[in-house]
Amino acid sequence: MRRGAWWLVAAGPVAWAQPPWSASDQEKLDDLVRPQSRIEIGAGAADGNTFLGGHYNGVRPAFAVLNLDLRGRQTRYGNPDDDHVRWRIEGRDLGADARTLMAERGQLNHYRVTALHARTPQRASDSFQTPFEGAGSARLTLPAGFERAPTTPGMTRLTESLARVPVESVRTRNELAAAWWPDPDWEVNARWRHERQEGVKVRSLLMGASPGVARVAALPEPVDTVTQSVDLSAAYAGEAERLTLGYHAALFDNRAPPLEWQNAFSSAPFTGGTTGLPAGFPVDAGRAGKLPGNRFQRLDAQGVFDFSNTTRLALTLRRGRATQDEAFLPYSVNAALLTTPLPRASLDGRVDTLFAQARLTLRPQRGFHLAGTLKFDARDARTPLAQYLYGVGDAQLQPAPDSATDNARTNLPRSRRTAMAALEGDWRLTSATAVKGSWSFETIARRFMEVARTREHTLKAELRHGGGSPWIVNGGLSASVRRGNPYQANAPFLDSFTSAAYIESLLRLANCNAPLDCVRSGPFQAKFFLADRDRASARLSVMRRVGAQWSWLARAEHAQERFPASAFGRSRNDRSTLHGELNWQAGDAFTAQWFVAHDRQSVAQRTRQQGVGNPADATLADWTHDARDATWTMGTSLKWQGLADGRLTLEAGAHAVRARSAHDTRAGAAAPAAQNPSTAFPDTRYRTGEARLNATWQADRATQWKLAAQVRRIAQADWAFAGVMPTTLNNAIGTQEVPPDYGLRVLRLSWVRTFR
């Protein structure tokens, strides 16, 4: 930039010199209505942690820059013999691991055919370590000479056996789509989509269990899934009605075999005694089932009817069915544990869905809109019920049928039905001011859940002011109340048993005759999405224009939730957000924006510990936990145009995020001293920052040179990662995984050519 140019930008609009290749008025018009082809070729380099830095974007230490947008049959544009046939090939980031390629051909108002290929890498961790060999396969084995032990401190060769395994996968998507317009009133669409994901993910699995103790290992599990979907639709658009019929099908196939792994823990704790196994019984291997394949089909119908220019009715009906009949694995990889076969060859799962909605929109008078909505949504599970007799962790004998045991369980096909009614009105008081209000009522009936039915009322109000005024104001209030049947925490627990003898044994132990009152398993917490809840929120946004160059925006939001009937579980949840922006536009040459945001959220909950005796005051066994999250986000973006006699454009931007999560956990006096935290848990902190600079040099009307530089820094301090070494936990093998802490620098240089 020439000396003094900064002063000129600050002073206001500048009449920049026109380059010698400046386009004529007709050429500018053609640029707006006639697409151009474009190709970008170049190279890039990245330094730093390109593995994590390439999450989703696929960046590598060295890569090619290749983007293209080719438009065909442009020579016929505007000619008398133009048949309106066009084709297009568009590619994005073709030189990187994350890339997209699309091809399309069509004729105006007649047909269109599209093909798409996309590839996206997902890189979760580069620090995960495991002693198991064979990562990425379905069989994990321990290295030669590995010393098994009842607990991790006894595995003397554990640390030296650890090997790093990148946790990553690649998602590949292919699509074919076609649209056909047989006449102006009809449209027919078809789409086929094939998506495959391959790679490795981490799954924590249990191996063996002595009374009250489970041995766990985080294992690298292979990923190989295929999802295919088909969409067909036909639509008719008349003068006063629009009708659509559609069909959707989705097929999920998990091609990965079941995962098997050797037991790293000694078999000694699992032989004889309370397990019922004979001495010396081999507890050598475990096996885990995979996510089963499933099928879903749905028929859709939709109609929109305009009875007049002030009255419209929209109807939607969808009917679907999901099925899952993949063959079961045996109860255990250790056949000697089993005496009774599975009750079914497969789940034979089935879920029927139904969605219906009617929405009537009215305009009784100018500036006033009224709308009413009725909705019904049902999910009916029709999976057969059966009793399953399982042995825990491939290390306990299978129980006998009808025995008093908690290892005989019945599957619960949970269903849900939702009905909703809503009424909303929007009234424009003046040309610049409008108010909006709404009321809705929702009731949900559930099967095999802690709450059989909930009912919720919601009220909302909104004020908008804008138009030609320099002030733009938008604010709103909302409140909702949800109430349900009495919360029965142990209802699903009891429903899952078909062993009357086991329930009777629990009643005798509690000296009680009412199962719902006396039989309990698991925590006391009420699930917050089912419990009674009071919710309120408020928001206000104000924007002000100051002259022709400046504007600012301020926005504030606050929401709170209270759970009045939850003695245990979540008691409150609060969230507040503040956001501010400042914008400056110095004519067409320079624009700038600065922003800052602050977000705070807090959650409080309570639970009661069991198995600590019978303290005189039951609250002495209560634990409380408060979590507080705070996040600051700030940044800026700048753009200069018309520099160097109109040839150079610069864009710069930067942002930073600082987040902190604080946890305050307190145990009652009845809790054992070894369980009560002696000090507060350390805060979890997250920091990220990024700066970028893009420069575009317009060599001539058709040629550009582009330079892009990016610097990123991410750091996270998480005690849950940093404090767990391979032998820190007696009954779980540590992975030595660390939270993200890395930098990345990327530089791109490319040449761009535009042509027809």
C-alpha cells in the first residue's frame, strides 16, 4: 500500500483508480446472469499437528490445491438455437483428504441429473494407547510374555506393552439424483445415497466380574458400516393446491465382525467361590456384539391448499416402519457357561411410526396473521417380549430358568405418543413495529418409562421494531410448565423382570409388600427430561446505525430451568449469554467487524449413596454436585478492496475462545472417607485461537493469484485425562490418552483462471 493510504481509508470513501481491464457495463451484466467456468490450481503446506488439525478438513503436510467449477454449453447462451441444456462439474478441495466432486446435467424446465462423491476424514485421537495387538481387526491379542494379573498394578509389563493407535475413520458418500418436469404442474424426484464409514473407534468393554467388581478395557474396535437410502417423490402444483407423495427407505448394514479380545486380567478372581465356576475354569477371552443392521421405510403425503389469498391449510401425514432381525450372538464366548439357549434367534425388532400435522394460517385483516397447529407423533414398539438368561462378563454361570436372580431380564419395547396443539398470532402495529404471541400444549404418553404421561404448557411473546428506523429492537419472553404422573424410578427395573421369585426375595429383604415402594436398583436421580419442570427465558437484541459508516449490536439472553419435584437428580439449570458487535464500513474500500460474547451455564444436582448403613439423618448419605461453565469468544474480521490500483484485495480475521468448567462435588458425612474428595476437582480449561490472512491479486480480467495463510492453536487441560496412567485404576487399563494441545500452520498459493 502506498504511503498515506491508511489515512485515506480512515477518512472515508475513496474513488480508486479503475484498472485498464475494467469491465464494460454489458460485461458486468453478463457476469451477473451468465455463469462462468473457473479453475484453481496450486499447492499448500502445513506444519504442526496435521493429524488432529486435519479433522474433517483432511489437511496434510503437503497437498495440492485443486478447485474447479466448469459450466458447459455456455456458447449457446442468448443464441436463437439455445436448447437450454447445461452441464456442470464442480470439485472442491480435490487435492486434500476431504474432498467433494459433483457433476450435473439438465435442461431448463425438463430434467436434471446429478452425481456426487464426497470424502470426509474424522480424526478423534492421536494419543490413544493399548497393549492389545491387532488394532483395526476383529481379534485383539495380548503380546507375547504379557503378565496377566487381577489388577493393573500387577501387570508388570503393561506400560512397555502399550502401543499408539490412531483413532480415525473415513466417511465416503456417493449420491445419484434425478428430477423430471413432465409439464409445468408436475415434478418427479428420485435420489439414491450410499455412505460407508471405515476405520477405528474406541469402545470400553467389560471382561469378567466378581461380586461388585468389573474389569474394563478401552479397546480399538473396527468400523465398517454402510448406509443406503432411497427417496422418491412426485409433486403437483395447481393454482390453489400443492400435493406431494413420497417414499423414503434407509438400510443400515454393519459389516464389521463381532470384536473378540483376550482377557488381560488374571482368571484367579473369577474361579470357584461365589461365581459358581469350578477351579481352574478358563476365563481367557471376551466377545462383544456389534451395532446391528436395520431397515426403515416411510410413506409421506403432504398437501397445501390456498382457499383464498388470506387462508391456507397445510396437511402432512407420514407412516413408517423400522425393523431389525440380525441374528443374535450366543450369550457368551465361553460355551461351558451356558445351559439354556437364547429364547429367539434374533430380536425380530419392529417399531411403527406415525406423524400427522395440520396447520391453518389466516389473515383476518391487513397486518394480522393467525395460525393454529395440531400434531400427533407416535412411536409404537412392537418387538416381542422374551426372557434372556445371561452370564455376567463371560465369567459367571448362566442362571437357571425361573431362579431368583437379577441376571434373568426381559427386553422392554418402549413406546411414545405425542399430541400437540398450538396457536400463534402476529400483529403489525405500525410499519416498523410488530408483536407476536403463541401458546402450545403438549402431552406425551410413554410405555415402560419412569413417568407414564407428561403435560406441558408453553407461552411466548415477542416484540420487533425496525423498518426505516436507525434502531432495530427484538425481544421476547417465554415460559413453560411441565407436569407428569408420579415419578416411579424403579418401574422400568421391575418391568424388566419375569422372575417372580427374585422380586419376592427383594420384598422379603426390605420387609415390604409394595414392589414400587420397596424394590429399587441403581441411583435415585430423576431423569431431567421426564421430571416436572418449570422453564423461563428472556432475550433482547438491539441494533443501532450511526451514520452511514458505523453500526453496533448488543444481545442478551437468559434461560433457567427448575425441577420442583426432583428431590434427587437435577434441581436447576441456568444459562446466560451476552453478545456485542461493532461494524465499520468506509465506503466500498474497507469494512471491519469486531465481536465479543460471553456464555455462562450452571447445573446443580443431588443424589443419595446406598450401602452406607442407616444414618440417623438420611441426608448424611447425600452427594451434591455443581458444575459451572464459562466461555469467552472474541474476534475480528477486516477486508480491504481496490488496493494497488484496484488489483489487490486483502482479508484478515482472528478469533479466540477461552472456556473453563468448574466442578464442586461434596459428599455427606456418612460417605466413607476414601470416597469423599479431599480437595476440589481441578477446573477443565479450553483455549483456542486462530488467525488468517487471504490476499487476492487480480492480474487481468480472467486471472487471479491467491495466497492464504492460517495459524491455529488449541490447548485443553483436563484432569480426567492427565490424571489417569495405565495402572492408576485397579480394574481399568489406562490408555495414556491426553487432551488436545497442538498448533497448526497452513499456507496455500494458487492460480485462478475464469473463462467461458
